[in-house]
Amino acid sequence: MVELMNETTTIRVSKKTVETLENLREKYGAQSIDEAIQILVKQQRKAILEKSFGAARGRITPFTEADRGEDRD
């Protein structure tokens, strides 16, 4: 996926942070540090949603005919 950057800004971070972001860029195969950050943001959002909406995961089973609760004679 290629995105054109219409607007940019500069953020001051430590050299250690730049190294960490560069390692993550390589790990994710991102074209830029910006893309690596976007990947991290999406992963974080997904994790939050899974935590919020996945509370019953593994405890809910598919409905069966016996679950209908009505007489089908």
C-alpha cells in the first residue's frame, strides 16, 4: 500500500527511539518509520477492540435446535 503524504510534521524523539522505530520498520517490512507507526497504531486499536468485545470469546457456543426453546411438533 502506497500513501502519499500530503502533510508532514517534525517530532523530536531520542536516538534510542529512532533506533527502535527503525527496527520495527524492518520487522514489519514498512517503507518508512511513519508506516511502521501506523501499523503499531492499528495493532493497538485492534487489541483494545478485541479486549473490549471479546470478553465472552471461547465461552459462547453456536446455537443448536435444542436452544430454540419452542415446540416444533
